[in-house]
Amino acid sequence: GAGVSQSPSNKVTEKGKDVELRCDPISGHTALYWYRQSLGQGLEFLIYFQGNSAPDKSGLPSDRFSAERTGGSVSTLTIQRTQQEDSAVYLCASSPPGHLSYEQYFGPGTRLTVT
Amino acid sequence: GEDVEQSLFLSVREGDSSVINCTYTDSSSTYLYWYKQEPGAGLQLLTYIFSNMDMKQDQRLTVLLNKKDKHLSLRIADTQTGDSAIYFCAESAGAGGTSYGKLTFGQGTILTVHP
């Protein structure tokens, strides 16, 4: 079946502009995660959505970052007033409900470059 | 806080076994994972182990867990050139833990397989 998809695959933006990154999780998966991967910081957790519960936003690096998940499916990560240090690959993952909930499946990522 | 450490590089000859090591600090870790990342690609879940297990074997992959020493290893038997990639160790807490669902990753081990 289809895996996690993310769009766009690459995004180049100017410093100070806002960007939106999209994630389509695997159908039927109830949990959705955002991570980012950068040379300096490695792989970092950003935010976690589980069903209708309040999201765990503990990994968001600043209030310029926000995310929402509509209808329990698609998620959008928004970065306002982008800075050069936001340049990274943003990865989305989803996991199924029930006893397999610990298996996280990752999308191909969105490479964000802030110039 | 949680911390996961890996050695950065491993080079082996095709046909030999590879052993990638990882240490972690969070004693509440319930699930421990190995992910593989090929160039330009997302993360592929290779295997995982519950903290109440000592060993898990899956075809060419063997995971060993020493919970007392907080040490995890991944052995790849009969390593092939297609196994060349970055391998990430990760941990998460179980249900009920405050960090449930959130993966903490090591910095990754670059495995190079020589013909």
C-alpha cells in the first residue's frame, strides 16, 4: 500500500518568508509525528499527534513553528519568518493504532533551504 | 534527559558480519529501534526490540540488548554492498510515559561495505 507522502520534496525560500510543509500519513494510522534532520543537530523530534488528544509540542524549537492535523489525517507544519538555521530535512512519520503503535513509518522528507 | 550514542563510522568487507553499537541513558526506554537511511531517502524501519527481550533475530539481522548496561547492537550477517547506508539507533518510552511515541535518535553510524 501507499506509504507516508510529503510535499513538496524540496523547498527553497528567502529568509523571513513563511512556509508550509504537508504530510499525508498512511491510511488508517492514528498517530503522526514530525521530526527534522540537520547536520548540526541530527534527528530531532518536533511534534506528535495522537487521535483527538492534544498534541505533544515539546520539541518545537520556537513559537515560529506550528502544526495542525485536520480530520485526523493530513498534517501541515508551518514555519513563520524563516531563518537560515531552519534549513533542514523535515520528516513526517505515522503509526497504526493498537498493538503496532510503536512502529513509526517515515516519509521521504521535505528538504527546506532558507537563503 | 534521554541520550543515545553511536559510533560514527564502520567499514567492512562484503560477506563479513557488521556490528553496529549503541548506548542509551533513559532507563524508562521501552522500545529500541534500528532504522536505515540510504542517500537521499527517508528512514526505513529495520527492526525493533522490547526492553524485556535480550535478543531478536530477523533473517540477516540480529539485535542484542543488554538492559543492565543500556547497550544495544545490530549485527548484519553476510553484509552486502547494498547494506551501505546510515544506521540509526532510537529509543522511546512505553505507554503511559511522558515521552510515549517520541523517538530519540542517535547520531547515526555510516556503514561502508567494500567489495
